[in-house]
Amino acid sequence: MNEAPAAKDGLSRRKLLVGGGAGVGLLVAWGLWPRRYAPNMRAADGEHLFGPWLKIAEDGKVIIAIPQSESGQGVYTALAQIVAGELGADWRSVAVQPVSASPIFANTFLARAWATAFLPENIALDVHIGPVASSINEIARRDTFVVTGGSSSIRQFERPCREAGAAARTILCQAAAARWGIAWEQCRTERGFVIAGKRRLPFAELVVEASALDAPSPIPLNPSARNRLSGRDAPRLDLSAKVDGSVSFAGDVRLPDMLFASVRAGPAGNTSLLSVDEKAALNMRGVVQVVKTDNWVAAVASNWWAANNALDAMAPVFRTKGQMADSTEIAQSLSNAIAEGPGFRATKFGDVDAAMAPEAGARIFKAEYTVGAAVHAPIETRSATAYFHDQRLQLWLATQAPAAARLAAAQAIGMSADDVVHYPVMAGGSFDRNFDNSISAQVAVIAKTVGRPVQLTWSRPEDFVRDHVRSPALGRLSAAMNADGAVTGLAVRVAAASSMRELAYRIDGQKADKARKSASGQYDVLALEGAQIPYAIPNISIDHFPVSMPMPTGPWRGLANSYNCFFVEGFIDELAHKAGVEPLSFRMQMLVGQTRLARCLTGVATMAGWDGGVSGSGRGIACHSMRGSHIAVIVTARNSETGVRVDRIHAMADCGRLINPDLARQQIEGGILFGLAQALGSATNFESGLPTARRLRDIDLPKLSDVPEITVELARNDEAPGGVSELGVPAVAPAIANALFSAAGIRLRELPLLSRGL
């Protein structure tokens, strides 16, 4: 396969490297050079554009553009609520339309949050404020960094969505005011009408003349972000289509003369295809063609079942050079990384070494926590449809990084990414699985080879074999405690892959194995996300020890928070028992200046009737702060004949000002179930380069009968919105482990917890 030069490749490392050296001034000057971008939303007959975010039809329907991938987190509804609320629309007249990637919709918030993964290790720039931050924002726009992840959609787009709604509202008021001969400031909007005193006109009657007007500058926002829609419960816009089956996922796309394909590749790494029995496949009914590359083979047929069976008949043989993934060796490499170093010190307060020195007279406690490689396992395996025609590729794909998907497809068939047209579709779950765009490269090659539209769907085993797993990780924690039971020093050492640097290389256009090698051994600050200590301990150090994994790794729901919270909150619970202090009180006495997290802890204690987690109670507590939000969890759990049984979960969350409280509750409940799955399963071992989990039944996901009673309460305040969709995940596993300690006196320090054979 030929590879085209890297085109619009997101936050390219080359550009950010300029920001880390002598070229800072040049980068800043370039970033301040103004550019304008046209909307990529198109108006059909009877529709009129009001900026890049919305259009209004002559029948009064309001259609709102959604640039983010909808994978169940409710982004279609939340972003639409913000626009429609500021506009003053009737929710019953609101619809959404997914739009392809555009610089207008660049996720500059996430670009800054993840910039450390793109910068060299020895570069220390403040990427959040000042001219460097402004330049990163501009790079993100120019390189179409339209990315869904990191619970960032509301934090990035609330302001632009409010401005879009306010601009349209102002223009509609201007049109109505012109009819009535009054100042437009005398008008207001409500439920799809422009109102001035007793006079009222529906949007439908004003849309034609209003579309020719310009909004004033600056755009006059409503005094409060809370209004009749935003900040209130509203029905999900995607719910009815999901219930009646009318929603289209990638696997639902149907094109004239379309074929279906299934693919098989060997173990992750430097793997090549040695041989296949093409004749056996072509003799099967329905099989049309076999497509081979250097490292994978696909069968193309009139239906997917025939294509997938043909792969078995072909019996492909692969050869892998170099290290093969093996769980025993991975565990040893994690241990060696911390033992041999060097590590990267990301956080340092006070002097940990002095606090733990013998002359300090403190008691020293140590513990080791481990987590296994976690698979994503969304209901929908990777699926994509492509049609290559007239030197252009049309691509239907659910992806969290559409520009990277276009680039991967273009490189695979030697064309420019500008000639790839991406049609976004809804995802059947993702949990960050859809950052993997290798399927877009595969379907592009197949479509160009066969010359007809092709839909490629990965089987569940292929999806697991190709998964960019959440990195296995090892946490070694040490603490110093004085005679009064106060923690005087805490050292957190985390060994894990540099997964976010690996992702950065993939977004830049590198293939999975090359990206893995490029990130090998590099420090990754984001591998420590969630290890930040909220407690007032005078001496703290947090270190990352990068480990080169033999298989691709990547973000997983909650990113590194999912394992670092398990490390920290499990160890804090251990220290509470060493100090002889009840676990809630032990945490509360150290939460200096952490008012919101403290309120979550006291709130959940009241909800659950916290009894102190006394011996035999089977109750455990944990808390966590991430992405501007806070949560505390109390779990009631026990050992049963079949393993761990979780009976009840209570949670108190503070996510700041809520766009849709019911939607936030849904996401936190879903995150809690995801955390339950992490505690009890969701992981795989590796043998001979391949994951041992090949089916959903292999990863011990909780069944409906395993789901406990879940109670979630949300704090109400006017703080800036924080991340919601991943907040429920991290604190559940340590709370379960802490509950099992109170139930049976056994301290479990491995995830999944069932790995200890209970």
C-alpha cells in the first residue's frame, strides 16, 4: 500500500515542537494571524442558516449542528439544550444534525488538556493560559482537532452554543421589531415565539427576513445560563429513534450494489501475513473476492456471515517478530520499571524522603496495587462503510477523531485527506474505543480494490484482538505516619504505558505499532491523571515509570483515573485502619480547602446511613475529583459462593451547574455500572501475543441479576460545569475493595477483584 504525506493531522507534534524551542515567538505570531471559516452545515429547501450551529426551517423547526460523536453520553441532547435554551425555542420543535469535522468546532479545551501528550518530555510550557494557550487553540482550529473525549463537550462548547442561540434570538427579535416599529431590545423569545408585550410572532413567520440580518457585536447573552431549557430535565432527542430502531449506526448503512467484508489480522506488533487459502474462500457461496495486504486479509461477500466464515476457511497464517504480549512478562516489566527507574516526578510537595527517613521517627507503611489490561467491549464492534468513486472516498464511520479517520483512510490508499468525505454516524457505545481508526484504513483499501461500496464489520474476536487496551498498571505507595496517626508523607509510584502519548502519535497519522514504539519509554503526565492527592499531606511525591507494552494501549473510560483512584483510595483506606480512625473521618480531617469533595462525602454518608465501615459491616467508602467534578461513593458488598456480591451503591456527585440533571444522573449511574464491571471483570490476560478474552462472556461483565440498587444524588450549585460522563467510574472499584475488607478482613489490591479467586 502506498502512503500519502500526512495532511491535516490534528495537533501535530511538529507544530507543537516549535512552541517548545526557540520558535515560541514565531508560533505565537502565527497563532495570532486571523483566519475565518465558513459553516459546513447546509440548508435544504425551506431552511435558513443562522451561523454554523443552527438553521431554522420555514415551518418553525430548529435544527442544531452537533460536531461531537454521540455514543450514548447524551451529547446530542445536552448541546441542543444549550442552543435552544438561549434561543428561546420550543423543545418539541428541536432536531439535531451531526456535522462533519470543521475548524469551527475544534475542541480547543481538550487540545490544551492533552497538549502534554504531544509535547516533548523536556518541555515545560503553561498550555492553559497566555500566548502559548492561544496558539494551541489556533493550531487545533487550523488542523481540525474535532475530538470527542475527556468529558469535554460541555466544557468546550457551552459558551459557543450559548452565543449561537443568542445570535439567532437577537436576529429574530430584530425582524419582529422591524414589523412592529419598536426597538429590538423590547422583544424577548419564549417557546418558539418572539414576544413584545401582548404581541407575539412565531419563529416560522420571521425566519425568511431574519436570515438576511446580522447579529450585533458583541452578542448579547441572557443574564443567566439557566433558562427554561438549559439547567432542566428534558427528554433525550435520540431516545425515540433508539427505541423504535430508526436510528442509523455504521452497520445500518445500505448503499446500492454494496458488499460486506470481514477481516482478520495476527497478533499486535511486527506481524506479517504469510499465507492464506484463497481458493477455499472463493469456493464458498456468496464470497466475491479476497483482499490481502502485508499484515491482514479480508473476505468480501454478498453478506457478512459468508465473509466471516470464509476467513476460517482460508486459515490465514501470520508471523510476528519481536516481543509477544504475555501477562506474566508484562507484570514483571511493570515491577522492573519501578525497581530500576528512572521515573518522572510529576508532583512534589515538601520533602518525602525526609518524612520517611528513620530519624523522622514515623511509622512507614507500604502497599502494592495492580490492575489488568482492560478491554473496551462496546456493544457495537468496529464497523465502517466506504465507497471509492471518481478518485474520492466516501466514509461512514463512528469515530471520536474524524480528522484522524480521514487521514488513516487517505494514507492507506495514497490519496489526500481532502478527498475523503466523512459522514458521522451514531456509535453503539465507545468508552474511547473509537479513537482507533485502523478500520477506516482497512475499509478504504477494500473499497478501492473491489470497486463497489463495502461495509466492513469486525467480529467480536477481531475487535478484542485489535483493541487498544487500557494499560496494565502497577501502583507502589508508601506513607509515613506519626504517633498521632497523621500522615506526614506519601509517595505514589505508578508504572504504566504512556498511552496518551501513543494516542497522540496515532492522531498524527502513525499506525498502531509504530505509534506504540514511538511512545515507548517516554514519560506521560496523563498516565498520572487521577493520582493527584486531594488530602492535606505536607510531603507528597507522584512519579510515572513508563513501561513499553508489547500491544497497543489507549484511553479507556476515565483514562488513568480508572486505576489511579483505585491505588490512592485503597491505600488511604488502609492508612485509616492503621491509624485506628474511621475511614470517613480520616478523609474529612485531611480535606483542607476541598469543600465540594467534603460535601460529597458527608452527603453520601447521610444518604447511606454510614456506620463507619465497622468490621463485618461490608461497607466501604471512596471519593474522587476529576475534570472539575467530585464524587463520593459508599458500597455495601460481601463475598458469596459465586464471588463478590455488591448489594447497594450510594453516590453523591457535584458536577457544577447542570445542563440536564436527569441526563447527568443517567451518565453517573452508567459510570457506576462501568466501575462495577471494572471491579469484577472487563479485563483480559495475554498469551502468545493474543488476548485470552475473545467473547463478551470471557470478561465477566455484570449481568442484570448482578446489578445492585443504585442511588445517586446531585449537588446543585452555580459552579462551572464539570465533566460528567466518566465521573461515576473511578471510585466504585476502591469502594468495593474497601467494603470487602470491612466484610471479611481481606485486603484486595488487584483489579479485577475476582482475580484473587474469591
